[in-house]
Amino acid sequence: MSLTVIAFVIFAVGAIATAILMITRSNAIPAALCLIAHFFCLSGLYLTLQAAFLATLQILVYAGAIMVLVVFVIMLLNLHSEAPSTQYPRFRMLAGILITGILALELTGLAIHHGTGLNELPAVASIVGSAHELGRVLYTDYLFPFEAVSLLLLAAIVGAVVLAKRTLED
Amino acid sequence: MLQTLPLEYYLILSSIIFCIGAFGVLTRRNAIVVFMCIELMLNAVNLTLVAFSSYLGDSAGQIFVFFVMTVAAAEAAVGLAIILALFRTHKTVYVDDVHSMRW
């Protein structure tokens, strides 16, 4: 087995295991830590796909910035362990299993049934995933979406400040 | 043994992760955990985009991942602010305890 296949297996098992651990933790902090571990596994998967720059961004932006924000909010709220639902707990679980099962069958069935015929990474993959090439494409072909998304971030900052103000009545 | 990885492996993996996230959204009560499950689903889609981008040798998919990350950051800022405001007014973050807008 090649090194890429071994790395894929390790990171894929790690990603699924941390995802399952995350949704089964009753406390929010261990769930957040599992999600951070999951992001590291995903970053490894991006590396097996030769997307080195996105692998770096995944750790910097997701595991670094966004998860710090989440952990901060959990700390501010000072929550206890999640008690089971008081309204139809069994029905809720059954509905979740049913809907997710159908979704999983559809998605994996789609991926298996309609084979893509792509069996190995092309040689250009490492060039496509480099910071140089991504930067060139981002600032030429996708310049307008880039500017639009910066406006979206500005709007989100203003919205967050307004929502998190002490009193909502003023 | 397997020498190369077909693209389908990545697609199946990301669909499994997406479904785990969807299950979490449907069954958990804590709004912050629901929020983290949505992040899980977003990342599963990101994995699909990166896999297609690398296998087709086209950088457009990886550019979309940039934009998904940006939207996720905006969502984190606004979503967590909403959860904070919810906690301040209702003293709870459990989504089934909040029913002031439910019919």
C-alpha cells in the first residue's frame, strides 16, 4: 500500500470517530474538543489530496479562529451537561435515525452507483492546490465574489455587535 | 492491495460525515452543539469540493471552499451572538425550550 492510502485510512477513521464522539458528548466542551480533532483529521485528508494551502487554512481558520469563538461562548454561558429531552425523546431519536439513514443511503448510493471514473490524482493537483495558483485565481477570476464576501463579513461583524449588546430593548 | 485512491472513497467518506452531522442537528438539544454539527456538515461538503477540485485539476472547487469558510466565519459570529442573546432573555440554550415563536 502506498503512503497516501495509509494516510487516507488513518485520517478517514479518525474523522469519522471524532465526528461520532462529538455528537454523543453530553457536555459542550468535550464536543468542541472532538470537533477540533476532527478538523485536524480533515486537514490531513486535504494533504492527501495535495491541497496544502487549504489544509493550512483549515487549521488556522477553523480549529484556530472559529473554534476559539465557540469555546469562548461555552465558557460565557457556563452550561451543565445536557439532560435528555422532555418532549418525546424516543420519537426524536427514531426520527433522527430514519431521516439520517435515508440520507446516508441516498448519498453513498449516488457516489457508488454513478462512478466518476477518476481513479488517481493528476500530476497538476499539487500545482492547483498551491498558494500561488489559488491566489492568482482568487484575485483575477473571482475578484468580484471576493469583494462581495468581504462585505458579508462586515455585515456579520455589525450584526454580531448589535445582537450581543447588553439590552435588546434600547 | 489498493495502490491508488478512487474519488468515490472521498465522496463516501464525506457523505458519512455529513450524515453524522445531520443526525446531531436532528437529535441534540443544546444550541451550541447543534451549531457545531452544522459546522461538521459544512466541512463534509468542503471535503467533496476539494476532492473534486484535486481530481479534476481545476482550482475552482478550492476557491469555493474559501468562500464556504468565510460564510462559516460570518455564521459563527452571528449565530453565537444569537445564542448569547437567547441565553440572556430566556435563560436557556436548549432549542426545545424556546417556543415563543412556535405556533
